[in-house]
Amino acid sequence: MAQNIASTHMTTEQWSAVDEAITQLNTALEPILVALATDQRKRLVKMGDGSEAFVRKSLDVFAENLDLLPRNFDLEEMRRDVASHDALHTRAVRLTQTMEKIHHTDTALGSDAMMAALRGYQFLKSARGEGVDALRQLLGERFEGNGTRPDAPPSPPQKPSPVEN
């Protein structure tokens, strides 16, 4: 029986709609997205799961004690940063789930296609007729060298185990 894990396919028009949706998403997010160089990313102080509670608690404490902060401390900017972080994170989770499904589907489609190619190749290997040898050779190039492996280096000599008396 043939493998067919991913059997639903989209039309050219449906792929065009996906492309347009991706373009719209990129356009909508472009104003807030930043690109950081590798060295910038390495130097940044990061807010991980453990630090998030600290940031939120700090926001509450600062809001209640503005008189303790310097005048140029921008609490509203901090609030906007946290709110935008939360909003972006929510979308990132959704997109991550979608990307995982895309990767799984891509893997399934590739596997389906490879299994069909292998199955067809097996039929072709047993087929007889004019020009079939050339077709077998053409497709068989994919497997050249797969049956032979270079000799493995010899194993190091084993130390004799001490004999107990």
C-alpha cells in the first residue's frame, strides 16, 4: 500500500492567497520589528521566564512610587514595552504552532514523494523493454555508493584485563 500522509493539496489561487496573507502580515508588523546584529543580541540583557515576574513587579512598584524615580524615568514607555511584548509574544506562540505544522506537513509531503519515487523505482527495476536500462541507470545514480562503505579504522587494542587469583 502506498504512503499518503499529506493528501490535501491547494490550488495556485489558494497559494496566492497564502502569499498575500504573508505579505500583509509582514507589512502589518514591519513598523514594530527590529533587526539586531549577532553581537547586539549577545550583549542585550534578556527577559526570560524567571525575569518576567521581576519586570511586572517592578512596573507595579514604580507606578506606586514615582517620587523615588528620577524625573527622566519613562514609566509609560516601560508600560508600552511590556504591553507590546505581551501582544507580540501571543502572536509568536500562534505563529510557532503554525510553523511547526508547516514543517511537519513539509516533511510528510517530502516523505510521500520519496516513498512514491522509491516504489516506482522498484517497479522500474523489474520492468523489461526498450530504453528501460537507461531509465534505471538514470534513477539509480541517486543510490551510487550507498552499498559500499569505506573500511572502518581498526579498533585500538584492548588492554588485557587483570586476572584475579
